[in-house]
Amino acid sequence: MAKESQERENHEPAQFTHAGRVRRSTDTSHLLPKLVRIQAALSDIAEDAENAHFHNRYASLPATLAHIKPALNAENIYVAQTSGVEDGWIVVATQFIDAPTGEFVEASFCCPAPPADPQKAAAVVTYGRRYTPAMLLAIASGENDDDAESVVASMREDAVFDNIVAQIPKALRGLIKEVGWNTPKLRTQAMQFYSDGVLDVDALEARVSAALDKKLADAEGGA
């Protein structure tokens, strides 16, 4: 009966304790000594991949799992990884589960879900699957900027551009359409007049008007 009660306690969500992005079962007396031995034995993960955007090296997901799983499995520790979307956030979690007792520790990684972009979402999930086990074991897995940094940077740029577009008056949007600026062109032009979250609408309108005048003049000259 006492054993059954302990098993329920280990698996009961209400018993989890939280510390930042890490949680654990109430009892970890069997698991933690094993993780201490593993942590002491493991070296940092070798960097085997390169970020084409930042030209820095990092440890890929296959290299990360190949580095840590044998040591964990040798101690009867199962590695589980999950991902999903909660309230617009991608959540990736890694659990180290002690097979004999069910005790576990878990680390999770959260990032805003990129809208309608499965490729970016997959990059975030891959990053989380590499980041969380390395975080649990406190071992390094590459330089600070890696394959997901370009995704995060792109998401920040998209958020800024969405804010810019929201500040453009309807009449000015009509002029922009008449000039024929596509999204990359508008982004490049508008960023010059955007500072501290505020768009200088008058300056952007002057630039659009100048572009429209030039377009009309070119059209007349070619007639």
C-alpha cells in the first residue's frame, strides 16, 4: 500500500514543484544521485553543425541526444521529449524518468509560436529539444547564437513590422499601394522612420509622395 501511495505521489501533477522552467516529482531521492554521477562523467557536447546565417558552430539535435542518452540509459533513466502549442506559445519539454521508481525531472522551453510558418515552428521545436536536456545536465552545447537565433531574430522583425503597419493611416496605405511597394520595400522604407515603437507617419508619407511623384514623372516621360 505504501508503495502504491508513493507511485501516485510521484505521478500526481498537483505534487509538482516549479522553479522557473524546471519541475520535478516530489520524491527524487533515487533519481538525483544518478544524475549527479552522469553530470560528473559527461563532457560538454561537441559542436558538429554550423549556422549559415551567423557562421558559428553548435551541437545538433542528433549530436546532443547521442551524447547524453547512453549515459542516462545506462542508469535506467528514460529520456522523453514532447512539444505542443499553449496559448500561442510553443512549449518543448524534456523529461528524465527513473524507470524503477517513476521519479523524474523536467525542463521546458517556451517561445511565441510563429504564425502560419511551420518551418520556423519546427526550428523552434528542434532548438528546444537540444536546449532542455543540456539545461537539465548543465552542460554546454555550443555558442550562444545557433540555428534558432535567426528564427527568433526574424520573429522579432515581424513583430516590429506588424506594429509599423498598424500605425499607417488608411489613406497612406492607399498611396503605398499606388506606388507599388511590396512588403520588403515597405519594410525597408518604414524602418527608417521607426524609433522606440513609434512610426513617424509624416516622414513616411513624404517619402511615399516623393516616390509617387517620381513614378508619375517617369510614366509621363515614357509616354
